[in-house]
Amino acid sequence: MSEQTNSKQTFDVYEVFSQRTHTSSFAHQFSLLAPNHEVAMTMARENFLRRDAVVNIWVVKRDDIYVCPPEERQYLERLDNKAYRETKGYGDLQSKWRAHRERYEQNQTNNQ
């Protein structure tokens, strides 16, 4: 490659994600510099697949990944309270029932 051609070539940052099994989720592995998608995929295969067995691999240009800016993160909050759908809400169920029973019993004794 001539010196003039080499100076004009730009490299982009690519992020490599892999999936170990068909049912597992993708996990970020590493970043690499490459001039295009084909070279990035080849480099990812050469550097990663010789170490770990995977069923799928993604190579994505970092500029193509949209990151939610801090000023928009407020829109990620839940609009309604649906904590009852989360399993952590059931962890202290016994203490909640105990508190309700004590309040009920106290109201019963106050009403008599």
C-alpha cells in the first residue's frame, strides 16, 4: 500500500458481542479498530473465537450504537407503580401481613 493511500484510510472503533449458547444473551467482549465491517469481523474471529466457543457473534460500529443522553434518562423511569410485578416485592410479605394484622387488632380493641 502506498504511503498516500495509507494516510487517507480511516479506522473506526467496533464493539464485539458474543453469545455462548442459543439461549444465552449476548455479552460485550472487547473493542477493536478496523477500516471496515469485513476486517472487523475477521479480526473478531481471529482474536476471540480461538479462545472460546460461541454460537453467534456481533460486530457493531461504535458510532452506530445509540446511547441515551443524561437529559433523556428521566424518560426511562416507570410511569406507574408496578412494584408488585417484581419478585423483590414478595420477600418481606410476612412482615407486611404482620403489620396489617397488628393494625387491624389495634383498631378492633380501640372500637370496643
